[in-house]
Amino acid sequence: MKREADRPRVVVITGASAGVGRATALAFARQGASIALVARGWEGLEGARREVEALGAKAIVVPTDVADAVQVEGAAAIAERELGPIDVWVNNAMSSVFSPVREMSAEDYRRVTDVTYLGYVYGTLAALRRMLPRDRGKIIFVGSALAYRGIPLQSAYCGAKHAVQGFFDSLRTELIHDRSGVQITMVQMPALNTPQFRWVKSRLPNKAQPVPPIHQPEVAADAILFAADHDRREVWVGWPTVLAIVGNRIAPWFADRKLAKSGFSSQQQAEPEDPHRRHNLWDPVDDDEDHGAHGVFDHRAQAGTSQLWFAKNRNALSVGAALLAGGAAAALGAIAQRNGDVDDEDARFEADLAELEERHPMPD
């Protein structure tokens, strides 16, 4: 992406007051970006602004409910007026409800969808209105392994993330068709140590937790920064994300059974939930307290993942692997030819496939 070399990169981050958005704001600040911090909670926004400015970067706070398209458009206008043309827009704001489907209400689903799905749509539309005429810019969709694989007790969130994935696919094909210079990337996240597990609405008997293994929000921020600078369709973060997405493609029925068995207990701690505690589905809970980027699982969270290193360096690794594979294939081919054992590739593939189907039949 091209921009004027004499000005800092301008970044808009929704959900910037805490969690992944907060960690991402600090990561961009370390690069010297000018940042528009968008969220509902005033104290969290002010805390993020102070931390960004302490790193020597410029920040503005724009209190916004992303479920309101007019407010989102206003946030984009303020960002460009105060900071300059937007280079990167990070769709990150989310809400959720921990609850069995049978106990959910229509209002629960509507609100989670308005924030977690339509909030991304409204943010994307606001960014496109400004980026398309300039033929440059990057829009990042903070996704989840749950965009591919639904789990129990989070049906509203999973449904919204699936919707984001479909919207992303449609938009990307249109941008390619139009030969647009605007790029989009979806970053699929693992379980993260953010404050949301203490403030989302919950009907669970015990306090909610991310499904282990848990990663720190800085891992997510690192992936988002990488996505901002590279034209990748998707960036998968963490081995659990890879396992969830690939495993669901291969054997979704196995994931159904496994999650039915372990998906309830893995999302809850032993500590009972307070059914009367405040939650942030309709109003922010950080209006009188700054919760920062981290949740309460620091003692269990991983500060990095080797998988992300592999994902970021996949091009170089692919070249190396291709060279090695090419050399090995040439050697094996020479041996096979000498021994007269070169089989028909199609016939061999069909035989292997038949054996695989015999060993692992599709369930009824």
C-alpha cells in the first residue's frame, strides 16, 4: 500500500479500549502510527490513549457503538479530519453471550449480531467510502477459529463470526474483480486472555474461560500488524486454530462428538458465576474502570506461538521445502525407473483413496 512518506500511518481500531484492540493499538503505536481509538467505554479509551501517547504516538478517542452505522461513519470522518487519510481499518469490536441456545432470547441474538457482524459491515463500508476513491488502504477483519467451527454455549458469537467470514469472502472477490488497490485480510484467532470473560453476559453456572490453550492478546496484535503489511487472504494464529479449521474440514462429525463431550466443561472454571454481575451486552462496564488488554488468565496464557512464525514465513519455507522435495522426487524417480516400479499416478491415487474410505467410513 502506498501513502505519503512524510506522514505517519493512520489506523482506526474498533474495540480499542481493551483486549485485542488495546494490545493492537500499542503495537501500532510502537511503529509510530497515528491511531483513532474506537469503543464505547470512556475509561478504557482514555487508558488506551495515555498508553499510546506514552510510546510517543498520536491518538484520539472516539466513543462509538459500532452497532450504529451513523456513529461508525462519524468515527471515520473524525479520524480523517483529526489524523489524515485512513491507511488501516481494524474491525475488532465484539460482544457475546455464554448460554445454551434454549435459554437465549431474540434480543441476545440481535445485539450480538449487530455488534460482532454488522459492526464489521458498517466499519468496512465507512473505510471503503474513503479508501476506494484513493485506490489504497487495508481493512483487517479480526476473526476466530469459531468462524469455521461452531462450539456449544456461544451460538450467537459463532453465528456472527461465520457471517463475517461470508461477508469477507464476497467483498474480497469483488475487490479482485475490480482490480482494486484496497486489500482485506481476515485474521483467525485462538483463545485469548482478554477481559471479556469477566464482563460478557453469561447464563453459565460457573465463570467462563477461554478454551485452553490460552494465548496473550499481544500474540493477536502481532498477527494483525503482520496482516497490515502483507497481502494475505487469511492469517491463522496458533496451533489450536489450525487444528479447529483443518479438523472441521476433514471430520466435522468428530468435532461434533468431541465438543459435545468436552465443550461445556472446557469453557468454565470451578468458581461459581455471580448471576447478578454487570455485563456489557448493552452498556460498557469499563465506564468507571480501565481494564487494559489482559484478562485474569496471565498465569496460564502463552506469550507466543511457533505456528505464527511459520505462518509469517511461509513463503520462504515453501521455497525451501519445494527445493528439498524436488531433489528428493528426482532421486526417487531415478531409483524407481531403474527398478521398473513406476506406477500409474491416477491408479495409485484411486487405490489410496479407496483404502482411506474403507478405514474411515463416513458416518450415517
